[in-house]
Amino acid sequence: MQISALNHCNSPDEVTTQLKNLPPDLNQSYQQFFDQLNPHHHDIVLTIVQWLSFSKRSLTIEQICEAVAIVRVEDQQPKYQPGKKWNRLSVERVCADLVTVINGNRFSIITLNKCSPQ
């Protein structure tokens, strides 16, 4: 997220200004990301972050696309709803500053980006 903000700078002065305006800690960095996110995507991106945060291994992007389709309907157990499944381009586009997609031979691995403290 922070690197992405710096990549949009066109001069040394812009870089200096951007560095001064970066959030001071990880929580505020993620808050800034969510503030800029379309509100319609908040719950889905939060689901992606949870799956990536608690997974014991890196997940393929296809697994993340499937995971967002597991939803809780009212007081019922979570249920797979195929119509809620995202495609890989949506995950890559919406979560571009949040995740890293590493291309392998047959699939992509998706990991949660860590913001470095200043």
C-alpha cells in the first residue's frame, strides 16, 4: 500500500510529501486502504484478509475466489453460494495494494502484503 502510494510520485518533493503523509502504523495503513475501497467490497475484502491471515499456507487465487462465496445467511451455518464467487481479475484489481499474486507454473499463490513500519 505504501509502495503503491510512492509509485505515484513524480518528483523528489512529491516523494518527501508522500512519506510525511503515510500512516504511522500498520492499523492505520489498513484503515486508509479500506477508506479508499468501494463500500460494496468491504465485506468481501475483509473475508479475503481473514482467509489469508489465518491460513497455514499461501492460498491460490482460485481458492480465494471460492472462499468469498462461502457466506453466512442470517443465523444459519456458512454456506457455499456459487453466484457470489469472484473471478481472479476482480481479486487482483480490488485487492491490488493489499495482496501479492505470485505466478507459478499452473496457478497463482496469493499472500497478504505486510506494510513496513516507518
